[in-house]
Amino acid sequence: MAQLRDKRITLRVKLINGLNASGKPKYKMISFKDINPAITEDQLLELGTKLASLQELELSEVYKSQVEKVVQA
């Protein structure tokens, strides 16, 4: 039977980085690796919002990327 191990969480913050020639927003992504896997979604959103507030650009969205290794039990 297989198991999941070594969960790794990356927080990605999507910022609005101006407008393109047709007036649509351009985006910039910033990634923060090795986030505690025990973090809740509410805590993750709060963290992403606070980290984005340190930037000059406006926050668009916050993403959670999760990767786990599948191993034989």
C-alpha cells in the first residue's frame, strides 16, 4: 500500500504589475517555499495578504501549491 510523505507547501502571491497594451492587467508571481504543512487555509490567506502588503504592487490572488512524495508502505 502506498503512503504520502514529505509534504511541501509553497505560498504563491499574484500581484498586479500594471496594464498591457490592450488595457488588461499584467501579473507578477512571488513564491515563498517551505511553509509549515500544518497551516490552515485561513492562516495561509492571512499570511499571503500580509506578505503582499509589504510589496509596492497590489494583491490579486493567493495560491497554495502542495507536493507530496508517494512511497511504498
